[in-house]
Amino acid sequence: MSAGSTARARPLAGRKPFLTAAGAPLTREIAILDEFGERRGIHIPAERPLTVYVDKRELVTLMTLGASPELLVLGYLLNQRLIASADEIDAITVDWEVEAAAVQTRGGIGDIDARTARRIVTTGCGQGTVFGDLLTALDAVRLPGAQAARIRQGTLHGLLEVVRQQNSIHRKAGSVHGCALFRGAEMLMFIEDVGRHNAIDTIAGWMALNGVEGADKVFYTTGRLTSEMVMKSAQMGVPIIVSRNGVTAMGYDMASKLGMTLFGRASNRHFLCYTGFERFDAEPEPQRAPVRVVAGG
């Protein structure tokens, strides 16, 4: 994980919550037998459960690598709209011996039973879950200051090159998704987890803890752009999303309604801009000459 020290921030209204720093080993080495009959060691992601308790009430179990579990929990609560800001949290304590995160709020969460009674299992890797009518609450979502957000094609290329050079768990062990927050082509934070929804929640937690606003930022993910990912980016105030993967119809419709810009199939110098063309300053690549196939005699 990396964070830039110059990211524009707004101070929290109160004191920051206390967070433990209970990062866990991200990979584990196992012995495998390959197609050549050779036995050798490889690394695999160390997925583990983390049960979240809010004011001693069990809320949910998240399957995670555990890179920054406290930020994951904070971002999860924010993106589920169970809290409005980090100011509402007094402490988040993670203990891997009991695989639990204890959240202590400053004033409780009102109507938590009713607000978490209805669960929707999403298409998120590792089986994401959202509570209530979160995915349909578009009218309440605002993107303050995002009208001025723009991205140049050259900046997009630079962003993708930074991601390409990132030393990642995926290169070593595979089976994870990566997410990053950018200002221009500067990477402010990068995180990997077994599910892309965990990774974006961790970034949301980092932003909230450090008072970082999203209007001038770009969110990058290796995962597909589903309605869940689009909604979470919008709740973080980030209007521009770049994905190495594609977009679902529901994600497309949601981004169109919210006025967001989506890039998909983005890798190296290739991309597709699905929505929000008005934010994109295109610098088109020259068209390649068609390859002529000559029949051999």
C-alpha cells in the first residue's frame, strides 16, 4: 500500500478514531505438483475470515487478505451507509487470534437492526454483500465539485503504466484484485484483496481517515465495473473510474445517471470510454494500417 503525503485533505471534525495495525501475512507457500511431474513450492493468497462486531453486535464476516483490515472495516461501514464519516467511530480493534474486528462507535448506529435486516448478495468476487436498498438509492448520491473533473488520454496512459509497474501480490500469487486511487497519474494508494469490493472499501476507509476528497481523483480497479463498484466510487465522491475489465449493464446505467466517466478494457494503451465523454480530453492514437493477407500459391 502506498499513500501520497500531498493529497488534498479536509481535517476531521473530531479526533481520529483509534485503529490497531493488525496486518496479516498476505501469502502462504504450499507445495504443488505440476504438469511435468515436478513438485515445487508456490505462493497463494492467504484468505481469512474477519467477523465485524459493532458495539458488541455481530454485523458481517468479510473474507479478506488482511492487508489493512481496520481501513477495510471503516470503509465497509461508510460504503454501507451505516456511518456518515470517520468521526462517528471511536476505535476499530482487529485481533487475528479470534478473527474479529471490534468497532466501538461514539454514539451508536441508529436502527441498525432494521437497516441491516435485508441483505443483497452481489456479483462481487468473494461474494459481496450490501444491505437494504443501497443500490437503488441513487437520488441521495452527490458528487460535489466533480463537474470540473477531467482526464487527458495521456494522463490515462500514464496511470495505466504506473499500475503495470506496481509490484503486486497478483504477480506473485494471482487470485486477487487490485484497486488504486490516483490524482492525475500519481498513485496515492494501492491495495489488493480477494474481492474488489474489499479493496475499494479499504480505499474508502483511507480517504475518510485522512480527510481526502474524491472530486479530483480517479479510481482504478482490475475488476469489472458492476453497480456495486460504481455506487461505492460515487459515495467516495470519485467521478472517474478506470477498469482493466468491462462494465455490466447495471453499472453502465448507474454511471450514466450519476454523470460519471467509466473506462473499461484499459490496459497498456488500449481502453474503451463507456460514459462521460465530456470529461475526457481525447488524444486519438493514429489508425493502424490494415494488414493485407496475400494468398500463397
